[in-house]
Amino acid sequence: MENRIWQWHFEIKGLIPDQVKLKRKVWLKRGELFLEKKGDKLQAFLLGEDKYPYNESEKVLSYLRFSCLISGNAPDLEGKGGIGLKSISDFGKKKKFYNTSSRIVLPKEAVAEIESHAHKFIGFIGNIHNKYIYIVSNNDFIAVALDYYYEAEKNLFTATKDSLVP
């Protein structure tokens, strides 16, 4: 059985507002992972091999954990799919989109301001991740702390019947 090249798709919710447009794809890891916006959906496209299909979402989540440290919000992955590719040159050409349920409406002025900085913001997340991921991956206590912080930010306003928050 030959190794097959796969393009994995994810929708990222909460990294940038739905109304903010990206005028071009933003590479987080050149040749392997990029973000692109179509309509109000922010898509992550990841190049991978089919022998490790269950680890693919972890590669994208790693960047989202670092974004949580920078922005104070915790974006999340929704939906996942993969498409087999004939060659690496097909990467990013086959697209798959997912449905979303809710949407926050921002004033046009705010959207324009965010759009002017969105590429730089996402690129900064990629740079910070790539600079420090080696340290995080080689120190379990930092990886655990980063994971707990990310999960806490994602669930910040979630209260259960057993919680102290009314």
C-alpha cells in the first residue's frame, strides 16, 4: 500500500470575527498549513499522510492554543474532513465547506479595522508557535499548562449546575 497525500479541512470558529475578510491565504507553516476565508467561514487546510489521520486536528489545535495566549479568546475547530490528493501541487485547490450556526454582527468600521490587521495577527500567531513549539513539546509541564489555559478560555462562560457561578 502506497503512502497517499491528504488534504485535511477544518473550520476555525472564534479566531477572527465572521465578517472580517482575508484577501489572501495566510500560511502558518509554508507548504503544509494555511488559513483561508470564504464567505464568513475561516478554513484551515493541512497537508498530511493517511497513515496518521487522527493526529491531524492536533497540529491545527497547537496553533490555536498559542493564539489564546496572544488574543485572550480561544478559537475552536468545527468540522473535519479529508480529501486524497494525486500530488502536492493539488494542495489547496480542492475545497470543502461546513455549515455554521450563529453569527455576531459587527459595525462596518470595526470590520474594516480588523481586516487591516487580520493577516498580520494570524501570521504573528504562526511565528510565535513555530518559535516556541519545540520548548513546549519538550517540557510536559508547559504543554499541560498551555492546554489547561486554552480549555479554560474556551469554557470561560460555561456554567454547570454544580458550578459556583449562578
